[in-house]
Amino acid sequence: MTLIMGYTYGDHPVLLGDVLLSRDGESEQIFDLPTYTDINNQMVGKVEAHVTGMRQKVNILSDKLIVAWAGNQAQARLALRDLKELVDSGSISADTVRQCIASIPPEDSWDLSLIGLYRDKTVTSYFLKSVTKFDFQPLSNVFMAGSGTNTMANLLDRAAVPSLGDLEEDARAPFAVAGLTALWLAAQATGIEALSGTNLLERWGGAIEIASFDRGAAFKIPNILYSFWECKEEDGKKINTLRMLPYFIKNEYQGQHLVTRTLQGTGNANALNFSNRVCVIPPLLYSNVYDGKISVDIPSLDYDFLCTSILYTKNGAVHDILGLATGCGAYPHPVRFDLQGDQIAVGMEPGWYETVAKSAFRQIHPDLEVQESSMRRVTLEELKRIEEG
């Protein structure tokens, strides 16, 4: 089971997908995810399924062709192998891609869903198989498949996606919003997994990949850092606790492989000891004919995008998972890592705490307006005064 999704913002298409592979029944096989160690032991008694591995559900088969799959791994491998052979033959076009998909016999595709994008010189074409279409304005061409469809649809239903009319006259602004919307969804989905694990009971997750076209060439969004926070409301007070957790996941690409690094800190807040866990997720068609091991470097802690997931609890019960996506570019990175020998110190840029507080407040209390003039360097105490006034 899995999750794949495609949508278009303006003229910019985006594909998302998870990486989890699972089978029915329980298992004692030890397997680690970026979010959990020995996940199968933690799933015992909660769901009649176990994790068997991780593979990329979103696959770039050429600069012009991106394919996301859901369902049976063997059926997906046959379909993507045929599409890769079509690419290698040099006779690929939107029509030949559709013909290739249509020619798959029913006995080899009864449990297979596909969302694909093919880009020629001027036009991007969708091709689809066994997916559900949704209507979420201002997005168009919204398609989903897999066991995580309902959860992702619920997230997208409340996503605050700006309309094109709200943007400055910048030719690349729609492209940026298309990507940031995907990163916001990735922050939400990863937060659900890391902070509650409920998606794993639906048998999807592990990591979220995002792919699109930039200047006509297929690419995946690289160098993403996931940061996790805790936000508490108790005894009728509004946000009386907000803190960044010593928990981070860095995603980067090394060649064709997605490589993740998980940092989890323990100990005193002033002297945290971080454990490191590295996971490697290959593309679907990758095949290692030797010992099955993939050699990679430990991912760095540099990043270009920051996805912030916020666990919101109310009177001790999980109430929601909130999300915030930020492109860092040349600006100071909001979260800083200082390597001191084998030790890692974590810090924040001035104003970042207030930015997260503002985002959490707006998502938790959308009915309460906060004046823009109050948003320059808002503290939690100021937010409370704004709400009360």
C-alpha cells in the first residue's frame, strides 16, 4: 500500500509519493525507517501488516518522463521497465507513453495505479491509470491513489494555497508556490508519521519525495531538513508551551538514491547527545546483483528547504499536526547545526521561534485575526495579548 499524488498549480505540475513497502501479516524482521527503529515490532497488535522495505514511488525515467506508482511492486516494476525501454528506444512521445500503459494486460495491472508526467518542448501531458480525481482550488489536475489517499485529501482540503492573483508579478512565483505547497504537504505527512505514526497503520510513509520540471527538465526537490516541534494548550490557555524537539531528519540525493539521516537527541538540553541513523531508498528499477548493500556517505546537515512539523496537544491529547515550509536560498538558515568534534549543537536564527509561533497560532486559531503590523517579531506573550484584545 502506498500514497501517490499529482497536481498542477498555474502551469506547473508536481508529483509526490512515499517509499514504504509492506505485506499482510506480522513479522519479526527487524527493519528501520527514518522515523522509527524496529518498526515491525512497534506495529504488532496494531495492524495486520509489516514493513518489508523502501523503494521510491516517484521515479524519473528521463529528463522528460516522471512516473509515480502505487499498488503491487512487481506489477509496477514491469510497467516502469516497459516505459524505460520506450525511453531508451528514442521513440518516446505523449502518445507512445499512453499506448505503452494501455497495452499492459489486465493480469499484470489489476493492482497498479500510475500518475505520470511527460514533457515535450512546450507542453506537459498527464497519463493516468486507476486513480481518483479531486477538486481543490486553486490547484488543478489533482489525482491520488493508494492507502493514504483519504489522509492526504484531508490535508489538502485545509491547505492555504494562494491564488495567482495574490502573487507579485514574478514569472517564477507560481513555480515557487507549486513547490512550497508540496513541501507543506510533506511537512504535514512527515509530522504525522514522526509524531504519531498513524499513517503507518494505513501502510504508507517512510519518506515523501517531490518531483516536477524546471526549465523543461525533470528533477526532485533535494536537501530538505525536517524539524519537529511541540505545541501545548492546557487549562483553557492559548499556546502555553512551544518548543523545538531535538529531532531532525535530513533528506538528500546521492546519485539516484534518496538518503536520509535522522538525528535524535537525549540528555540535558544544554548537553544533548544525538544518535545518527542513515537509511537508503533506491529507485524502483535499481538492482544490485552483488551483496545487496549500497555504499553512501552520511548526509550533511546543510539544507535548502526546511519543513517544520508541529505536534499540537490540547489538555494532554494529540489534537493536530501542523506544518510550515520554508525555502532558505541565500538567507540565513533558521535552524543551525554547530559540529564540535563528535558533538552537535543546535541553535536558531533570531526571529525563527516567533515565526513558528505565528504560524502555529494562525493554524490553531484561524478565526482570530493578527494585524500584519504586529507580525514583525511577535512573541507568544504578544500573540496572547492580540487574541485577548
